[in-house]
Amino acid sequence: MAIDLNAIRKKLTNLQSQTGKQNNLWKPEPGKQTIRIVPYQFNKDNPFQELYFHYNLGKRTYLSPVTFGKADPVVEFCEQLKATGNKEDWQMARKMEPKMRTYVPVIVRGQESEGVKFWGFGKTVYQELLSIISDPDYGDITDPVNGRDVSVEFTAAEGAGSYPKTAIRVKPNQTAATGDKNIADGIMNGQKNITEIFKEVSYDDLKAALGEWLDPESSEAEAQPQATATATSGAGKVDDVNQAFDELFNS
């Protein structure tokens, strides 16, 4: 049996893409670390980039087109589920709706030579950072000349039922982001566009992923989902789910 070279190339591309993504993202390790949020090269008025994701859709994560103000077939399908009037369908729709995660460009103290990375966090940290910046006693902590470093303390989940915790503290002293010209140039001109790290997914591709998730036994991405329990595990009324899908995409 001859090896499938196309499959090998696709796997290699995926691995390279994942490596590139990891190199451009920063995740706090357990304990305390210090970072500096810096201006975003591609939107200097606002370093906070709000992205919406579909998690675990066929064991994959997809960047929702809602991020860019575009139509999202999963969101449309969720609206159809909610319209059935069934409680379980409504709960299913809530789980499938895209979730927001905010990213900011940062440099990590002690690792400045590695350049700008993106730190992603949830609603709680986001609100806390916005509250600090809106406080006139702090102001723009991202200013490259007179901004402030941020101490991040991360505590990993300690067991079943517990969640990781992230605590932040903005340093009182105003400092320059860096005194190194090369690092400064990297901050201002060497950043990745966040959309190079998280790729936009087309409407049709996301629609196909939704169809495959609803009917994992289908060999055709565009195949109509069948009304089986395995196709809609945990979805509530199977007939209602498939009827909503049919009405939305096959009418």
C-alpha cells in the first residue's frame, strides 16, 4: 500500500502551524511573572483584541466569523435550536455559541529578546485591566515610555472541580518598556497580526465542520445529518436538532 503523500504534507503543515502559534502566544506558568502590555502594531488605539471561538467542535477549535462581524453558520444553527422551544435544545445552543477570549501583545520580563507575544485571558482579567486603565491614577499602562509593568500570579487547578486562577497587580512605578533599541523596534514594527496566528474560517468550511460534528459517520462534509442519537449526543431532542439544521441549510 503506497503512502498518502498528500496526507503527510497536510500533517506537516498542521504541525508547523501549531509550532508557530505556540511561539507567538504566552501562557503564565504557576507562580509570579512580570509582563508589559505594549501597543498593538495593527491597532494602536486599542491593544485589546476580542476574538470569538467555537471550542471542541469535532475536537477542534475554530475562530468564529463573528469576530469580524460576519455571518456564522453555527450561530445561525444555535438560533434555530433556541426557536424549538425545547429546554435541552436551548442549553445545547448556549454551549455551542462562540465564547470570547481577549488577547493583548506583551513582552515578558527576562525574555524581552524573544519579542512580542500574545497573552489570552477571560472576562474577569479583561474587566480588571480595563478598570485599572480607566482609573486616572493609572491611565495608559501600555504607554511604551511611561507605562507600567504587570505582575501576573497564576495558580493551577488543584483537582477535580477546581479551576485555575489568575491574579494581576499593576506595578506603581512608571517605566519605559525597554531601553534596547532593537527590542523597541520589535515592539513597534515586528509584531504578528493576530489574524496570522488565529486564521479566519470561511462560512462554508465552518458549515461543513458543523455537519460533520452532527453526523460523525458521514464521509461527505456536505452530507445531510441523519436523525441518530450518536449524531447529536447531548443535544436534547434529536429530531428537533436535525430539523433545525435541515431548515437552515437545506431549504
